[in-house]
Amino acid sequence: MSQEWTFPASFAQERVWMANQLDAGSPVFNVSIPWRFPAGVDADMASDVVNRVVARHEALRTHLRVDDGALVQVVRAHEPVPLPTTDLRHLPESERLAAFEAVRAELARTPIPLDTPPLWRARLVRLGDAWALVFVVHHAVFDSHSAVLFHAELAAFSAAARTGAEPAVPELPIQYADFAVWQRDQLAGAELDRQLAFWTGHLAGAPPVTNLPLDRPRPAQLGFAGDEVRFDLPDGLLDRVGRLAAGAAATPYMVLLAGFAALLSRISGDTDVVVGVSTAGRDTPELAPLIGMFVNPVALRCDVSGDPSFTALLGRVRDGLVDAMEHGQTPFQKIVEAVDPQRDPSVQPIFQTALNYIPDSGLDPVELGTTKDDLAFDITAGECRLVYRTELFDRSTAETVVQRYVALLTAAVADPERTVAALPLLTDAERDLVLGAWNDTAREVPPATVVDEVQRQAAATPDATALVCDGVPLTYAELNTAANRLARLLVSRGAGPETRVALALPRSCELVVAMVAVLKSGAAYVPVDTGYPAGRIAYLLEDTAPALVVATPDTAALVPGGALVLDGEIGADQPDGDLTDADRRSPLRPEHPAYVLYTSGSTGRPKGVVVEHRAVTAYLAWARHTYPGLAGAALLHSPVSFDLTVTGLLGTLTAGGTVRLAAIDSPAARAGGRPAFLKVTPSHLPLLDGELSPTADLVIGGEALTGEQLAGWRAAHPDVAVVNEYGPTEATVGCVAARTAPGEPVPPGPVPIGTPTWNTRALLLDAALQPVPPGVVGELYVTGAQLARGYHRRPGLTAERFLPCPYGPPGARMYATGDLARWRPDGTLDYLGRRDDQVKVRGMRIELGEVEAALLAHPDVRAAAAAVRTDGGEPTLVGYLVGPAHEDSVRAELARELPAHLAPAALVRLDALPLTPNGKLDRAALPAPAAAAPAEDAYVAPRTEAEALVAEVYAEILQVEKVGALDDFFTLGGNSLRGMRAMARIRAEVDVDLPMRALFSSPVVADLAAQIEQRIAAELDGLSDSEVAALLAAEEESS
Amino acid sequence: MAEPRFLVVRNDEEQYSIWSADRDLPAGWHDTGFAGTREECLAHIDTVWTDMRPRSVREAHS
């Protein structure tokens, strides 16, 4: 064996080694730098030239090895080796270049193991008269400046070989290993502490992840799988970038970075973004001529808050970059350990995006199919590229990111005084889609009142059954007549347009008659839920200021005196024909309110939403068209104070169907066979058995819906249409809906809410009220025919939520729903929860729906919920489940499916999910998890040999006295470097191929032990019986 | 940093709303002349928007 010397690895080598360990089979760190020898250099000379360069630079004779748990670089004495050759002259000239590229691509894509010298691959290829060199080298010993040096030395030695002159290469006063030793000495103790103090201060409070619009949720463990989009910048753009830089005391790189930061902020909605940049790491002249790995990543934190102009942002980027570069020698992994020790293997620490400006070096034509970052731009003077992580993004999304960057940068450079929010993000085509084609909902609906519609139906089908309650049917004629009589009585008691009549009535025929009667009188009805506490009823009646309260003998006591109490006789003496405007106190028009429904805000008093007739009839026209089941029987089970019931009640009564009034769990709900139409909340789904399930339309509204929640029901009823209907009361019942036709499958994950209803437009806007592009999260604004008038007697609140609409006819308003959504590529909307509920745990945005869907994916979980609780001060994620599933198996399932930040810290088993009277999940009633889960600090002694081994290694490496089976490596103070030593120790104790990433995905003693056992079992499975017997015998002997 | 400024604005139906002072006002909306913080504007609207019926409804009614 040749002579070798060991030195400590440099920090950069250690970082590359660590990262490489996460997937040692990936060529992600291969650097490919081909070169063409001048004519006259033959194969032997070429081989000798390469050998001379290798002889000069120890880095090219270095490999890495773990010695006693520490990473060392091993330098070998130079032994010249002839390079293999390939002669392509037998091919037609036109095919030679392609063949050369094939050789090159093959070498570039073949991983180079770090522990086996040399860390490069070379081949001489004869293309014609001259020879070309294919050279691929591992990033652990090579960086981009090394490539420049390497080519220069090849040229110098080639020239020398041909002329016999001395090669024109600089002296090398030191070698790379000298630098590593010096660096280890420099960056230690107080100096390192000082530098780290800068970085922990600089990055304090920075978001741990930029919330990029991903096509897929983060996998539990990131890999290096990547792809790239190549593109050219528009002609002259880099020149204009340069001119702007020159005028702003900045560099072109800073302008490119400012554009990138602006883009990231706009597509993520974050105003604090961290981008990766690199320092060359060659601060002293001795290092300039050395081949080796010196580059150090640096985090650039960009403050995009306060809607700065692009010029102002450029200034911030310039200052930030200068600051960061001044501290650019701090080893990046030390910063990671100081800032983000509890790393989440689904997220790259500190930054996930990068931008490199390499004006002079072209791109490597070989695409490795790998990436280190989620998104990384390489900008050159020629061809540029965006490298992206294929686990997170589709190619089409990456292409769109490129388009947006180029468009935004072009506009920013043309007019740098524009604010970041005003820079264009959408292409014209996208703008046309989100404002036009996807909102093309215009439909002729003649203006009408609800009264017109009900009377039209009563005249058309007088003898059809309109209503069934407690087994008693009422025909359309009977309902209309009864309502006419009561309406006249109401008018005589003061009811009329622009007044309100409160209905303190239980679910009954009388309630429906009274609702229709109030509408006929011209007044708006206000349902009063008689089950509510007296205080709430009193508040509601006080706020409503009704002209009249209607009650029954049973409920009269709940309301103030003077109420109209319905008994059998009342109104019997009134004429029974339809009312005309002459019978009313003033004419009824479609612009008058039809009802006032009270909704609870998350804060403050309940507020009455005033909905006009024209908005209700606009919705009903769409609903009758969309739900053929409304012409059949509709089960009405929810309280009428909940606007979800408008569909089943007024929709049915204007379509000729039969309203069946019954509680969902009462026998009456099942009398008369399956309903044709049923509207429920997702929480009701588990209650829907064969008899309750509708035959035509199941409409789900009120809450977010996932495919998992629907899966069981859908499997049993594939022949029914399912519609996911979204709509705040302020936009009348349902304003966006997605229909799944009979037979159409419902994939797992969130069910889209679909497209806007007739004459309604859905706008997704950012904080500056600019439309967001498809795929980007925005706040949902609704505009059009279904908007409510506002909040009863709340002008300020109305003005706050109903805003001028910049994208509609003059004077139009748009309602700010406070909900987040995004456009899918097919023009349907995904609902992403309340903006106020945007919950973050440890700075990471949490999608509760994702957690709930993963819980429901467990076969033994029937219902699930997730919530972020702050019982103990710090926000923690809690999972709730109903069903026999064992907690450990649920946890294991979640760990496989979800990134660590989405795994609940506690699981709580419930008999049933708590529901509000409206059938929605009652989040406030979810119990707190049992205080201080015992596993948190209780010591559990290792239970198996593998656990004992892992615990012992942790204790030794981390200098901890006692390590239990449930202790976490990183919680105990572990970091990646110590992790590397721990894994080396474990591998030395048990002869099993355990990858470094096992520690990141399973840092708990018991979990890592289980992985070890699994791998041993798998290896044993691969052995024959006799091999196992031999192994056991060997074991016997050695012990 | 200074709190963002808003305007109290009104459309032809005499419905009130608020609008960021440094953004272009959409067509069909008019500046009422009152400007202030978001809270000040909303409080102002609470005092001046006393009849919340759209103007067309109010005029037909009377």
C-alpha cells in the first residue's frame, strides 16, 4: 500500500461528508469538468499532464475516513497511473460528440464513495486528432474555483510538454491539509464563539422554513432527487441589472438576489426570507492557487416587510450580504448546530433556496438529476438554470417559477422605484385565467324575491307534498294558504320590508309556515334557536330590534312579552290568497332583506348577517340547477339558524320537492325511504347509514372535507353525486362548490371546493390585494350576486369586511372571507383554512387538515381531529382520534407519513368528536391532553439488547449519565457531528449496514434499536440456513 | 414604522368602506375626505353610516 498521512478534515469536508451520508448512493456532489487537450498532445502526454496536476495538489490524492469516531482526511503519496482511453474515431464524425457526452454523463452520474481513493474519475477520449479529458471529482475535494485552477494547470503542463519549457504554474507554499489544520486551530474557542454569536443574533427569530407553494407535502425525509429547468435571460437584462447595480453602489449579484427575495416573498407570503449564498472561502493569498474544497454556505436574511420599493430592498440585500460575507468563514454546520439543533429531516436547515451568480463559467451540460436545495438558481451570462427538488415540485411549477423570476426582475430593473408588492407576478395569460376564464360565471337569472319563487311553485304543484313533520304531510297549497293567513296577521302587527320578525319556534311545520309568512309580509326572518341560553336569546332580540317576535305556547316564556304566540286558531280568519304589494306596508323588492342570521365571530359579539332576497334567489337558481335531488325528498335536520339549511328548505320549496323535518338521529328521519337530497357537515358523515343516505345528491358544507373522511361513505354509495359546498353566510349559503359525479372517485387528501356559483366570482388576493398566481396561497374574496348587504347595525364591521372590488364593475364590493385558498392547475379552488387560524408550531405553518387526513388513514381510526393548543404556554400540536387504534401504531403511521413538524406531540382518544349544535366540530370542546405525558421525562430502562447498545453509545458520545429507551439523541444534546460518531460506534458493535439518515429519522433509542433489529433480521433472511449456523457458531466461539 | 393610512370611501349606493391611502381607488368609489388609521376610519364609519340600506332601496322606499 502506498504511503499515507492523516489530518483532520476541514469543516467544509465534514459538511459535505455529512450531507453525503444522507444518501451515499447519490451523485449529488459530483463535479464534472471536461477539457480538450491542444493538438499535438498524445495519450501518454495527456496522461502525464493529468498526473502532474494530481502530484502538485494533495487534495486530488485525498479521501475521507472515520478514525476513532472522528472524520479525517487521508493524503496518499503520489503514484502515477495511466488514464484509461477511449477512441471514438471509429464512429462517424457526427456521432462522436454525442458518444463523448455519453461517456461523460455516465461518469458524472456514478457516485464516488468518499472512503475509497481517489475521489475523482478520469478518462481520455479521442475525438479526432486531439484528445479530450473527462474528469469528474467529488465536491469534498474540489470547488468552482478549483475548476479554474485545474484547467489552467492542464493548459500550462500541456504547453510545457509540447515545448519542453518549464510549466508556468505558481508555487504552492501550503497544501490543503495545512489549511484544514490551521482552520481547526483558528475557528475554535473564543473566536468561534464570537462568530457564532453573530449568526445566532442574525438569525434569531428567522422562519425555519420559507413557505414555498409546494405541489406535494414534504416527505418525512428529504432526499437529493432533483431536476433542472434551463433558460436564457432576455437579451440585455443582465446589462440592465449591471447598470442598476452600478447606480446603487451594489453588485449585479445583489440585484439578482433582491429579485429572488422579492419573488420568494411574493409566492410564499412571508416577509422574512432566508436565501443561501456561498463564500469562496479563500481569504488569504496562500489559498488562491490551491485545489480543494473551500466554499462555505452563508445565510442571507432578507427583510421584505413594510412593502419596500425594489431600490429599498436592494439596499437591504446589499447591507445584509456585506454583513454575511464578513462572517462568511464561520463553518455552516456550526451555525446549524447553534441555531437549529433540533433539525427536522423534512426541511433543509436555515435556508431551502439559493441563488448563485456565475457569470463566466457555463453550466455543466450533464444534468445529474440531483439537488441540494428545494429551489436553486444558477445565473450565468449564457444559459441559466433553476434546480428543484422533485419530491416537492412538478416540472411545470419550476418552469413557472423561472417565468415569474424573469418577469419580476425585468420589471424591477425597468422601474426600481416600484414597490415589491406592485411588481408583476402573473403572466398575462395567468391573469386572464384567474380573473377571467376561471371566474366566467355569468348566467341570466331574472331578479325575483323568494316569495315569487315559492308562489310560482305552489301554483305549479298545489297538490304535491311540500312538507312532512311528525308524519303529518302538508301540500304546497296548504302551506301557501297557511303562510298567506299568517303573513296578513304579521303585516297587521307591523311586519314589512326593512323590518325583522324573530322566530322563537322549534323545528315544526309552524316554523316553516312562519318563515314563508315572514317572507310574504316583506320582513326578514330571524331564527332564534330556542335551545340557546337565555342571555344569548336576549342579546339577539335586543340587537335585532324586531317588529315582532313569534313564539309557540312552549317557547313564549323564553322571549319578552308581547310576542305573537302561535296556536291552532291564530290567523284563521285572514284571507288566504297570495299577498300583493297593496297588502304590505310598502312594496317588496328583491333588494329587501329576506333573513338575518347570526354568526359567532372568533372574537366579539355574534353579528347578524343581513341577506337580501336577490342574493337568496341567485343562490337558489344555481342550487336547483345543480341539485336535481331538490325536486325529491330532502331531509332537513339542522337548525334553521344555520344557513346550510336554506338549500334543503327554500331550495326544495322552490323546486317542487318535499321537505322532511326531523332530527338526523330520530326514527322520523328514516320514515318514507331514503331522501333524494341531504346536506350535512363532514362531522355528520359517520352517522349516514343506508337508510339516511340520499339517492341523488349528498351536499357537504360548513367545514373542510378530506377524501379520507368521505372514503367509507363513498365506497358504499358510489352512485350518488357528492358536492363539496363552500360558503360563508355573508355570501349566501354556498358561493363555491365542487361536484363529484356519480361513479367518479374521490382521491385522498383535501377535497377541492371547486368553482364559483353563477354570477359569483372568487378572487384570491395577496396582502396588497393583487391576484395571486395559481398554486400560491391567497386570501379568498367573494364578489357578485350573492353578497349579503352587511352586518345588521354594524357599519364599521361591514365596511371592514365588504371592500371596494378592484376587479369588478364600478362600485362593486367584495367580501373578505378571511379564508385561505389556492387555485389548482385545473381552475378549481383548494380550501386551506382560516387566515386567523394559521397556526405555527416552532415557526412552521401547520396544515391541520393534513394531520387529520393522516390520522384517518389509519384503518382503526374512525374519526379524527387535530388542534394546536397553548395550554402549557408553547403551542403544541395535539391529535384526537376515535376508534380502537393503538396509540403506538398511530404514532408509527404518522412518523412514516408526515414530516416531523406535523406529528402531534400528544394523542388523545375520544369516544366521539364534540360537535356544535350546527354539526360542526366543536374545537373549543376538545379536551386538553393529560398533563405532562409521563413519557416526557420518565426514565424507561432499555428493554432489549439493541436498545441497551444504542443507549450506551448515546451516553458515551453525549457524556450523559443515564439514557433511557425513550430518550431522543438530539434532545439530549446531540448534533450531526456527534451523530456521525454515534453511528460509527454502533456500526462497529453490530455488523449492520446502518445509514446515517437512520439517526435523523429515528433519533429515539427505541426507534433506532428497532431499525437495527429490522436490518439484522433482513440480512439474516438473505442468508441460507447453513450460513446462519456458521455465524452462530462463530458467535459462540468469540464470546 | 408609521401605521398604514386608510381612506373612508363610498360608492354610488352610499355603501361605505375603507381603502389603503396609497393604492388606486377602484372605479365607482369616491373618497369621502376622511383619512386615518384603519381603526379611526372604521370608527368614523360607525358614526356616519346611519342608514345601511343601499341608496336605491332607500329612495324607492320613501
